[in-house]
Amino acid sequence: MSNFLERFESVENTEECIREMNDYSLNLIYSIESELMERILILGKNESGFYATTMNDYADFLKSMIKYEKDALIDSEVQFALRSVSVGNFATLRDEVRYAPEDAFECLFSDLREYTQKKNIDKENLNEDDLRASNVAILDLADAMSEMKEQVFSENEKILEIIEKYNPKNKHQKN
């Protein structure tokens, strides 16, 4: 997974925190998709036959999603660059960071579910062994995503704690 937590841990002021929040909210989905693609390729490499083919298909699908996310990222970076350091912007970004993992995984699950449903059309022509391999691949994919989700949500809680240290609203209340 990306080094988001490490980067937040090295933040020294509110402006850096806002920069990291921008980056996190923009890049989390890309990071999750990339990590999942790597895990899928490893799972597929360790197997053969239809299981490997299924995993490679999912990896190819994620590769296309990553390209789409990268293209969307360029547009979003321009918009986020215009944000300034203010209590309102800080609160908005903090909320984006808070919900980024949930949004990212909902989007990813939805995309993978849609892709799986499209692939189910092909399953009608599979023999029993290939159908079993396909189902095992889907379960392994779900397990990999669940592991990642747990890690991302855990890191997100730590990131939110760090963010609160740089909240301009909290600094104003202390004075």
C-alpha cells in the first residue's frame, strides 16, 4: 500500500497537512487499485489454467481502471490546487479523508461486481473444473480486498488523528 501514513506522520504544519489531505483524497483509489492488481498478479502467477486466466482478466480490468483514475486525477489536481488554508477548506478536506476509504472500496467493489457479472455470461460455456477455478479466483479476490480494506481503514484512523493536530479550528480555540 502507499506510504500515506508515513507522509502524514512527517507533516509539520497545517499547510503541509492540507497538501497531504489533497493527495490522499485524490490518490487513495488509485493506490488501492494498484495494490489489488499486484496481489491479483501474484495469485495468478502461483497458479495455472483457468484460475490464472481469470486472475489475469481481473488484473487487466484493474489496469484499465487505473488508467481511467490517472486521467481523472489530472483534472482533480487542478481543482485541488486552488484550495487555500482556511478552517472551512480544512474541514472539507478532513471529511474527504474520513470518507475516502469507504468511497474507494464502494467504487472498487461496484466496478468488480459489474465486471464479474459480465464475465458470468461466459461461465455458461465452462466445464465444471473451470467454473470451480473461476469461483475460487473470485473468492481469493474478495479475500485480498478484505485484507486491504482492513489495513486502509486502520491507517485512515491514525491519519485522522494526525490531521486533528493541525486543524486550524482547534488552534484558534486554544488561544
